[in-house]
Amino acid sequence: MPDPVEKSDFYPVKANTPVTLSIKIGEGQVGGTDVSFDGTSLGSGAITNLLIGTAEQNLKNKSVDCVTTVRRQNASSGKTSVTYTLKGGVKDQDFTYDDATLSQMGDRVVYDVSFVFS
């Protein structure tokens, strides 16, 4: 298995406003994600519009951590990509990472991604 892809980005949030997270695995590959926020597991598997925070919670300076495992199932390409979509902050934003290529069918790579709310 290739080395994990480790990434960190900032996402500007609004005061006392929750955000949502959706994750899409691209390039015809498959996988799932474990998501944790503030040390607590929020969800795993396919992630769509996962709510992070509450209306009373200040998200600034907190982070959400995503560990996405991608498995090659596309016979014609080993390229991988994962798009993390955050909505509800200052502006909706997509973060796409495509740093790993898998050489054989069934190979896996882990994308270890953190978003710091600013």
C-alpha cells in the first residue's frame, strides 16, 4: 500500500453556524471515510451532508478529521481522487486531492485530511 496522503486546509466559518461535509471518491474507484470532530466520531462509510456543529457552537479553531480509504476497482486507471465539500461557512468550497496512483486492482491508499475552521 502506498504511503498515506496527508493534507490540511483551512475553511472559514460563520459564527455559531454549523457546516456540512460531503465526500466523493472519483476516478471510478471506491472507498469510505471515517470522520471525527473534536475527538468524537461523527460518521463512517459514504459521507453526504454530514452535519458538523450546532447553531450554538463556535467552530472557529476546531478541526474535522477525515480518514478516507480508496480501493482501486477501475481496470483502466489507477488514478485516485477524493473531493471534500464543505458548505455553510463563509463560502461553500470543494477541496480535491489526487496525490496517489494505485498500480494493481484491489490496492488501497489512505487520504488523511484535516480541515481547520478559521
